[in-house]
Amino acid sequence: MKQKVLAFVTVFVLLFGFLAFPSIAAEGEVLPISQDGSCILAENDLFQVTGANQFAEIQIKNKQTGQIVSTSVTDETVDYSTINERWKKKMSSLFALNYTNLKAGFGAVITTELTGADYTAEAVKTNSGALIQYDFPGAGIKIGIEVLLSEDGVRFRVPQESLEEYGEFSLVSMDFFPFFMSASDKRDGYFFYPDGSGAIMEFKDSSHINEKTKYYSVYGDLEDYEGIQGFFDEENAKVLLPVYGSSIDGEAVLAILEEGEECMKISVNPSSNMIGVNYIFPQFVFRRGFDDPRVTTKSMKTYDEGTTKTSFTVYYRFLESGKASYSDMAVSYRDYLIGKGELTKKQNTELPLALDLFVGTKEKGMLFDTMKTVTTFSQAQEILEELQAGGINQIQVGLKGWAKKGYGGEPSGFDVSGKAGGTKGLKKLAEYAQKNGITLYLESDFVNAMADTDGYSKRNDVVYLGNQTILTDLMNEQFLLSPLTAQAHFNQFIKKAKGIQLSGLSLAWMGDVLPYNYNNKSLVSASQTKEIWGNIMAEAKENYGSILVGGGNAYVLKYADTVKNIPQEDMGYLFTTKSVPFYQIVVHGSVDYTGMRGNLSSSLEKCKLIWLEYGYLPHFELSYKSAEELMHTDYNELFTSEFSEWKERVFKVYQEMNEVYQVIGNQYIVAHEQLGEQLYCTTYENGAAIYVNYGNNIASVNGISVPAMGYLVVKEGSVK
């Protein structure tokens, strides 16, 4: 059965890829090269794309403005006299190939920049544009780049079928257009990159100089998945959106990673004393590398024998002149997602309270484990009744640890906790929620598996890396389920859950991790997993009407009603100037999102201000009994959660935020800016603006005074 599912998914992925990005035949008219060595590759009313210098450079001319941008560094503020010849070749190369000898290379990777390399290239006319074909005889590698024009930008695509390896070397990765969108430290502007909520590196911010290059894996690096990291492992950035941008002197270009993004990295390269240029680019991963477990004296990579079965497409979208802020980039990306049908505007303008109710988890004993239950289903109903009696009508409540094995007992199936009230108690709670307009989510984890839990094979049903080691933590206590096994468990869950009037399903971690699996019995690529996750989310939405997804990776946005655990900042790398709410600007008005939990924040007042500035739902994780009951369990996050202690603060914060939500609830964010050292403003499409002041003194701007550690809502000249 698993093989049939895999075969279906493979066919679907290949068919979808063909329909979305039809392959361009290589046969066709060879495009002529003019006397100056240039070749017009594609042209429409807005753009002209030209190849130059033996197709080592591409120039894009904006016909409306006359501006020409190049993939080579042409910045007149750069002092080229201080740059050595090797770097000059890099700075004029359209791409670089990174390849290895799989049989005799011992993991060593060779890098070849296009400029100065031994290669041939020609451009062929196609129905949609042009295809440049490159041949590197020394490496025995051929590869092609398609050029496709649109109304507001240019697409460049490396088709899977264009790669041919006819020698002893195999392609590992490709650094694509590394110096396109680059800028010196003397330029006004910055790079935007999707680190957490979003981050920018200002060119004139000297703190980035000589900082190390950072590669951001789109949707995260599976080997650094936070669920299996060791205690001392460095936390890695969350990359939720496959997009980055460059703003230079009032002109901005947005790079959207359209196809194959799950096999891409975004490389941010700060300037250095050797080269005073900042550059950012996507790296296409054709073969994943893994540490060879047979070698213990040093790190040695082994690489996949075959390539990732995907094409790679980057869509460079040129923003209107003068609209070059990170807000403008986010609005442009949102418009792009709306045009693709990935986002739609929501209608509800009443603020939902995002509430997690913790039910129970295991406490390990010397001989036997005991279940610690801090919220039964009947107690959950009591909490909901009190909230509604207090005027909170819109509630999204998620039950954590509702199953027999409690929280952390994955895979849990659909065995309901008897101590919490059993199936009968859950049915009663679900009926109450549905009758009273409450969305009740059962938080279910189809991604993780614990070693002390049965219901799966620890050999056949878990994720393997390319070096044929099982992906697990240092103590071999936690695993990732194979996506095919996750699909099978979900199918069983759906069958067993029939008869309970659930109004929603919470899919934990599905928007946070995109595993691939090298287990020969259940081979799955990251591209196939994306389709499997999509199938699960679509079926969950069809069955329950509403889904909440843990994590906000871009592939969940077309399905999710709410996404959880969205970062409010970046990882804080030294080259970053500041974090920005790029993600929030993109999704607000289409998908609800939560971040920090108010009862677990160091300051509820500051937490409320962040919720208001970034457009978060108010979010709490509570329990009927005291969190002290969980002191000796593995769930050590919940140090204060008793509903009776928190309910008055929940009422106060909700009522305050709901007034604001009436103004901006389903509105798109059009701008976000910092107006002072600790003063920020978020503006919505209807003209409403929320000013947030994190300072200890009153802040004034444009005739408006914002109280210390407070906020103001301005709408059509009125102040609230």
C-alpha cells in the first residue's frame, strides 16, 4: 500500500511541476550574438533580458525607467583596485557550480565560477523565452537556464532535465546569480531575508563587516530540527517563507523561490575588508550531503548518488520605483500569493481568543509511570463557560495531551484519556463547543514518535538520513515518522474520530518541519512530503472545517485557518541590523497567527504590545489545576497556568484587544515602520494605524502622543 501511495505522489509531483512550469524544448533557433558579444534573450513591453560575455552575465533593462541591472557587480562605489583577480572572476560570474567525485573524491567539493572557466554556451529560442545551454567539458556537466518574462519581473529556471553528468564528477549545488542585487557599504538600503519574522541588514551598518556568511535552509535544516536537538546545540533560524529582497537607493527587487524551494538555501554574505560588497543569493541543492558515520577522526561528507528530483525557479519581481521598504516587499509578496490562490481574505472581524488547555502527561516513576491530569474534559467545559459568561464569544481552544498516553506520547492514535473523561467526556465537550460557536481543536502530532511508545516500527517507520543513520536525538528517545507512516496514521485517526463532533484539528509541527526519508522501504523526497502534508491538511479541513497548524511554513498557508508559534524576531546573528514583521505583514487579514503565550511571558503588558504591533491573536496556555502538578514530568514549560489565577487578566487583555480588532481584524497591513528608538507604527489598508511605545516615557510623533509602555489606535483622524 505504501508503495502505491508513493507512486501516486511521485506522479502527482511530476505532473504538477510540468503543468505549473512547462518544460521548454531545447530544440529551436539558436539566438544570434551581436558584434559586441551580447545576445537578446527575451523581450516584452516592460523588460529586455540580454546575455553578455559568453553568457557569463545577464543584464535586465527596465524599459519604463531605462534602468539596467546586471548579474555582475557594476557598482561605481566599489574600489576595484583593492580586489584580487579571483574575486573579480566571482563578481562577474552568473553562477558557480559545486561538484564532487562520488567514487574517489572523499567528499571533497570543487567550485568552478563561470568567468574564466572552460565552457561553451549557446542560447536557443523557445515559445516562452530562451534557454541558455552550458557545457563544462572538464567537469563533464551540462546544465541549462531558462529565461521567462512576466508583467512585473523575470523568471529564471534550471530544468531538472537540463542537467547532464557525462564525466566523473557529480553536481552537488549551484550558487545562482550570486552578485545580482548586490551593493557596497556606501549604498543606502538593505537586504531583507526570512530569518524568523524577518530580518534586514543595512549596508551602512558597519557591524556586519567581516561577519561570516550564513546559509538559511528554506523550511529549516532537517538535521537541526529542534525536536531532536541536544541540550547544548545551537538553535537555528526558522525560515518560513521562500523569499528575500534587496533595496538599493530607492529601488527594490524581490526574489521569490517558486519551484524546488524545499531544496534551496538563501546565502547572506556581508562585506569584508577583502571585498566591500554585500551579496545575497539562492543556492540550489542537487545532492544532499551527510557526515560519513564510518569516519570518526574528521568530518567527511557523503553525497546522494542521484540528484533531487526537482527543477529550480527564481522569480525576480521588480517593485515600483520609490516603493522599496520591507513593507513594500511584503505587500508585493502577499499580492503574489493572493494571485496564486495561496491566500484569501478572511471575513470575521471579531477577535478570537487562542487558548490551549493542557490536559495531561506522564510522570515517570521507578517502576510505573503515572498520568498527571491537570484539566479534565468537564473542567475544560467549565473554563469555556466562564469565558463566554465574561463576554468572550470567539474562542479557538486546543486540547494538548488529550490522548491516553498524554502529551509527549506520540504516536497517540485516537485513544482518548480515560482520566480526562474518556470518549464520552470528549463527545460532551465537543457538542458543547459546537453548540456555542467555539472551535475545538484536538492537537494531534503525526510527525514525531517517542521511543517508549508503541504503534510504529522503530526500524521501518522512521526517517533515515542519506548516510543510512536514523534521525534521532542524543538519547535515542525521539524520532521523526516517515511521511508515508504519518499519512497512514492520519487516515486511521480520521476513521476512529468519526462520531465526535469536532470543529477543528490541530496538526502539530506539520508547518515546522518537512522531512525527507532515505529508508529504502519508504523513500520520500522533501518535495513529495510537501504534497503529503498538503493532502493531510486538505482532508483535515474537509472533515472538520477548520485546521490549526503548528509552524507557519509557506506551504500551509492555503489550508490553515490559524498558524501557531510564529516568531516575533530573528535569530539575532551579528550581521543583522534589526528584525521586522515581514511574515506578519504577508499573512495578516488572511490567516490568524499566534506567538508567545501571555501567561508564559516575562511581562504580560509588553507581550500585549507585541501582539498589537504585529497583529497576533492573544494566546494563553492554561490548565484547571496548578502547573505545580507537572513539576516532575518532562513538560517543564508550564510554570504558571491555573485558570482561576489568570482569568481576570485574560478578560482584561481580550476586551482591550477586541476593541482594536474591530478596526483592523480582517484588514491587510500595508506598512510597518520604526518612528523612534522604541516607537513603532503599523498601518492597515483602511487607514487605521496602531502606534506602540515600548519606552518608559511618553513618545510624540506627527502631533500624536503615545503613552509610556502603551499604544494608540488612530482611525480617520480619531484617536482611540
